[in-house]
Amino acid sequence: MKARSPWAWVPTVYMFEGLPNAIVNTVSLIVFKNMGMPNDRLTLYTSLLSFPWILKIVLSPMVDTVGRKRNWAAAMQVLMVLCTLALGIVLPKCALSLILVLFLVTAFASSIHDIAADGFYMLGLDDHTQSLFVGVRNTFFRLALLCGQGLLAIVAGVIQNNGGDAVASWSWTLMGCSAVMAAFALWDIVAMPRPAADSPRKNASGADSFKDLGNLFVSFITKPGIVAAVVFMLLYRLPEAFSIKMLIPFLKDAREVGGLGMNDVQVGLANGTIGVIALLLGGILGGIAGGRWGLRRCLIPMALSLALPCAVYLYLALAQPNGVLPVYICIAVDQFGYGFGFTAYTLFMLYFSRGQYQTSHYAFCTVLMTFSMMLPGLVAGKIQMAAGYPAFFGMVMVCCMVTVAVTLMIRKKTDPDYGKK
């Protein structure tokens, strides 16, 4: 039987990794804001929706030992389609608790799908083809984020501009999105290959897998330099961790309460389109810089690039400029800087994970990365409501000193040749 081309399934599988992620982490913010949720509850609830991705490290033994990864991926795709459809149906008429549950189930399904899809990618392709298609999978994942964070908001905004209710517009948008996701899911069920290697681990039980996980965790926390590494991974992104959950509320809040009074089309263009494109460009440039000069030499420039552009939000909060062009420019500057600066974080995780258990240790690092963004988000809305937007973004700028401090802390301990050609 002729081998199935990776082009037949890699793009759609990784579109399916990105789109539900954007729905849970970005669309939920816009939807709840349109429903009139205050900022303290908004950031608390949407930050808690990140928790299933923290549990990936605990869920992976189950995916590894029970059933086939192809089946897990297909089943989670179907579940995410049903949840997105259900969200679209219930938004205008159901209690907030049910809507939160549906977002949470979508998050869990997306988390499990990430595990299964990444595992299936390694089983379905040989080493050479994996390397060849890593750029393809990353591109389609980011394309899905672009659609989820930008295109969906634009569609919902267009419906509103043509007389639709703010919540009802998202109802129709999510139902339409579920139809597109259903088409992807049906295609993947047919197109994904069935490699012989995709089978449950023989003679392995869930208990054995969790025991292995415990041993891996011990090996991680006993690595040299673990304390400094954990502090760095938790605090390097502190300014962005506070501001990221407040960006959409800030853009949408009325000017009378300190916001910019933008509609969903403008928010989709600013945050989900212009912002994502600038983020990608910054990330590409960061990768080139890291490869040329190495991690250690790039740490300080990248830390400053991640932290200092947050000043654009303080400017916007103080000036509240008329028109959307200044907002678009400011968000592009911030996201470009963030994309460039985040490269240091990724390179450090790869650097610290080196050794016998590199894959597992990198997974532990990603859990710390999710924690680093979730914890400040839990209280960001409460701080903003108590202090107002100018004071809140002033506090974010103070947090920039933390980014620089933790970067200086680990810089001397970093191999000066790591990352160079």
C-alpha cells in the first residue's frame, strides 16, 4: 500500500491544535466581555481555563498506555466540534456555569489532543520527515491561532455591524466555526495513516507510567541549577503575564472607564491579526539572532525586548488616542518585541532540558511556563479594577525590572556557546 503523504494530514491536525486553543484562551475573553462580565471575574475564570494544559504531563501516561494515539486524536477532535457547536447554541440562552463547563471541556479535549497529535506525529513519520515537516506543523498551528484570535472576532464584529446582538453574533460565529472544524475532523479521520508503531505500550499499566513520571520528576528537580531555572521560568514573562489577560478588556472597555472603546472587528484586527503577524515576525528574527549569537549573548537584549514594549499600554491608557491606527501600531510594537524576547525563554527551556530525559524535562518546563502565565492572570482583573488602567499598566512596567533581574541571575550560568552554529 502506498504511503500517505504527510501533506494530507499534518496541516489539518495542527490547525486543530491551534484553533480550540484560541477559542478557549481568546474567544472566551471577548465573549464574556460582551456578556458584561466584570474584569476581576473575567481574568479569574479565563485564567483557570488554562489549567488543563498544566495537566498534560499527568494526562500523557493515560494517552500513552490506553488505546492508539490516532484514535485519541480523532475522538478529541469530534469532542471539540461538539463542544464548539454546543457553545454556539447555548450562548444566548444558558447560564454562565454551563458556558464555563463547555469551555473547560474544550480545554481538556484540546490538551489531550495536543498529547496524542504530537505523539502520532513522531510515530507516523520517520526522523527525516519529522524534521522536514516541523516548519509546516508550526506554520499551520500559528495560522489556526491567527484565525481563532483574529478572523473569528472579525466575523462576529461584521455580524454585529449589520444589526446583530453582541452575544448572538458570537453564537452564529461559533456554530459556523464548528462546521469548519467538523470538516477538518472528518478529513483527518480518513486521511491520518495507521502506522504499525501506533499501539499501546505492551506490558505497561497506568500505575507503571505514573511511577515512571514520578521518577522523571525527581530527576528534574535534582538537576543542577534547578532553583534559578524555576525562578527564571516563572518570572521572566511577568509583565506579559499580567497584561495579556487585560488587553482585550482594555481594548473593549468604554473610554469613560479608561478603555479604548473598540468593537470586535477592531479588536480582531488589532489583537488577532496585526498582533499575531508581528509576533511571528519577532519570533523569526529571534530565532535567527539566537542561532547566530547564541543564548547567553542574546539574553539581555531579548529580556529588554520582551519587557520594555509593554510601555505602549501605559501610553495608550494615559493618552487614549483617537482613532485605531495608534493602537494598531502600539500592539504591533509590543507583540514584535514579545516574539523576539520569547525566543530566549524557549531556548533556555531547551538548554535546561538537555540530558538523558530531554523530552520529559522539556514537558515539565512547559508546565512551569503555563503556570507563569496563569497565576498573574488570576488576579490581574482585580488589580486593574482597584487601581484603574494607568496605574495597572504602570505596575506592569515595574514588573519589567523582575524580568531583567531573573535574566541576569541565570546569564552567568549559561553556556556561552549554546545555540550558536
